[in-house]
Amino acid sequence: MRSKRLLLWLLLCWAAVGAVPQSTTTESSKAAASAPGTEECARCHADVSKTYENTGMATTSGPASDGLTPGAFEHKPSGVHYRVYLQDDKVWMSFEREGKDGMHGQRELLYFLGSGKKTRTYLFSDQGFLFEAPINWYSQERRWNMTPGYGEAQEIPMNLPGRQSCLNCHTSGMQAPLTGSENRFSGKPFLHGGITCERCHGTGEGHIEGKEAIVNPAKLPAEQRDSICMECHFEGKAAVEQPGKHLHQFRPGEKLSDYVHYFVLTGNHQQEPRELSECEALSLSACKRNSGDKMWCGSCHDAHAEPTAANKASYYRGKCLACHGEAFAAKHHADKPDCVACHMPTLPRPDDTHAQATDHRIMRFPHQAPLPRLQLRGRPLVSFPEGDSSLVTNRDLALAWVELSQRNVEGASQEAEKYLLKAVQERPDDAALLSALGFVEQEHGRANQARQRYEQALKIDPLANDAAANLGVLEARDGNLRRAAELWQGVFERVPYRSSVGMSLAIVFCTAGQKEDARKYVERVLEFNPDYGRAKSLLKHLSADPVQCRP
């Protein structure tokens, strides 16, 4: 009966353990940049370096103490009091709750991400794992508050992994995480704060000695030129890294499409202009469509300097008139010199997006109303840029639809299954595809097929955490608790912040009469997720007489 009760509990929480699988991060085949930041470049390019150091790109990450505004606030839904302060040249975030469910603790904040024009996210490290702090600094409101998406959280979200995509676009010299984890690093997660010269101009090795030229984006072919900007100024609706490649390996002068394929949704739905990234919005503008490859981000933006507030209007007006001419300016609202204010208005943005702040569609008659998107028959998901469409594979479409199904996009799960079946036939040795298809089979109750897919995935990649976690659920359902525990132990050792996996292990060992082992797993869960209510409840039940093996 105890095993049946255990099985029932595991099945009830299976959705928490089971997750739509994502590809497992492996060590980079190409080392991250290890050359100096801007210091070496400044020796010969002092003037450019001086103006660049004040730009948003140059200041988009760094030590947590840089520009810190200490403060505190009370989060009412969780009853937690947060405080950020400096002590002994270190930045600390403390959290405390009074009452019967009281708790307190602190974390040392090591880095910030974000230029500070809108928000700043802070990162801390726990046993080599990099996490986002549960609170953000909101610059425009001059206040601390919860990180986006957790405003109503009843528990402190302390196990939010630091994402590689965030590090890649906010730092320089990002290091590859340890195999089997997306956010565990053997040392510093990145070598330089901000976006250094080499992120756009390539490695400086040999350049100082005059042995080789540095990359000048403006002189590259259009695809390679635009890839440099698009790497961080385009998100799309889905992004699929290519087999054996990772976005942080991309270097200036290469094609971004060799590393990742991006997709956008079409359809007859309405889309807000604020939902677009700058690159996608610009591609929709008449300016870009009429200019073709001649126009790019550098046509209007100088990456090395930003205009001051006082000369911003005249600066961008000059960029417009470079194409439209003075004769046009003389008759087109000569009394209103701020072209951007009318044709590229500021857009409201949710705190949790990286969409455009100003409307890069450069509308002739601007408005912020939703725009209808035309349905492309048979192509609800298309590549971006459009020129990459010939590169798209069934694998790309399968994993893109899997990503969208995670966000509950209507019809995504059906499309994912359709393309997964095709892609697995073409690539039967692709662990990411097998793991994803296994999850689809598992959702549809086809346990034997799902088990087979997971076993194949793990044979190819023994560190495929999602495949192992989900296979563990199937084994537990069939009463194979030893096998389930073995699978979960491997996952929990590699990613101990996955609370649901640790809790399942605790239940298994408790049911087997190994109370102390169960206690160790619960305590391990609480190391990374100290406010997790189910874990705290189970810890109390483990001390009860008789012991209770359910939270």
C-alpha cells in the first residue's frame, strides 16, 4: 500500500518533474574569447574608446557594486522583506519573513546585467551554479521590486538559473558551462563586463602586430554584417541552435545562421508593435524594403557613441536626410525637426521583454494599434531573415514548435509532434529530438514508445537531464523505483536546483524506510530553494512519529 501511495503522489506531481526537453549543453568545441577587453584597443583608439565607454552596450554588465543603489522593500504576497546593501566591499541581498513560516538568509550579489536605462538584473553564485536574484532594480521608477513574472509569488524564487542567452548578449568572453548543466561554471562565467570591442570587431590577435586586419562590420557582406547586430537585437518567437553549435561561439565575420536558426509566427492574429525586436521591425519598414542591403543598423546608429539628449533630434534628423534630402526637409514639417518623435515613437514595453523601445518600422503614419499579420498558407512558422528559409530543416521546425508548445501557443504541440516524427527518421541519433519525441509520446499515454525514445536519447547522451527525469517518472509508474531513483540521482547531482527531482528522491527513500537519506535530499532541495513550501512540509513530516512520506 505504501508503494501505491508513493506512486499516486509521483503521478500527481509528474508534470513538475516532467518537462518539455531542451537540448543538453555540452562543452564548447570552440573556446570562448579570452583576449583583453577594451584596454588594448584604447591604446591606439583612445578617442573612440572614450566615447564608447559611456554607451549602453559598454555598460550592460559588470560587478554588482558598479552603480549600485542600495535599498529595501516589502513584498506583500510572500511577506518577505528584501534588502540590498554594501558591506565589506561586497554586495548582499538579504531576505526575511516574520511569523510561523519565518525565515531569513542572504546571498552575495556578484554581477549585474542591463545598462540601467530600464532595469538591472543581479546574479549570484551558489556552489558554482549561477542564478538570477529574485529582485530587480527598476531604474525609471527608482525602486527595487520582484523580478518580472514573480510579482505575485508566494514563495521566494531563489533557483532561477542564469541563462546562457542572457550572458551571451550582456557580457564578453562568456565561458562554456560545465557539461550536463546550463548554469554551472568552473570559474568566472564571463571574462569581461559589457560588450567589448572584439564582440563586433573580432579577435585582436595579430592585429596589433599588423599581421591581420580587424573586422570592420560595415565592409562585410550584408549577411555577415547584419549577423553581428542580429545576434543580440533579435529574439523572434523561437530559436534553434544547430547541431554541435552554440550561440556564444559565434564570431564577427561568420554567418549567424551557421549557429542558430530563428523563427517568427505568421497568422491572422493581431500583433502589437512593441512585441517586435528591432531587427524584425526594421525589416518591415518601407525604408529598409526600398533600400535593400544598403540599409542596416549602422546606417543610423554609431555603435561607438550615443548622441546626447540635447542633440539627439538633430543627430537622427541628419540620418534621415542623408536619404530624403534637404529639399524634402524644407517642405515636410520644417517646424518639427524631430523625425523620430513622429515616425519612431517610444513604445511601452513589459518589464520581461527585450522588444524594441522605439518603433523601428519607421511608419509614414505612425500609430500603436495592433497590426494584422498576413496568413502564409501552410507556413505558420517562418524563418527570419527570410533569406534563411532554404536552410530550415525538419529538425529546426520540430524543436521550434517544441519551444512554442512550452509557451502554450495554440496548436504548437500538434505541429511539434508532426515535425518530430519526420526529424527523428532523418536524424535517429539526435538526442534532443529523441528526448522531445519521448515527451510527446509520454503526454499521449504511449509509455512504451516514450521509454524507447528516452533510452535511445540517454544512450547517445548520458547527461540528457530531461530524458532521464522523464524516464524516471515512467519507471516509477511501473513500480521500478530503484531504476527511477538511479535516473533521478544522476539528474539531481548535475542540477540540484531542480526541486521536483530532489523531492521525488526524498519520497522514494522515505518509503523505503531510509529516513535519513530522505532527509538529506530534502535538505539539499532547501539549499537552493529555501522557501519551497513542499520541501519544508516534508522535512517536518520526516521528524513526525510515525514518519509521513508525503509533504
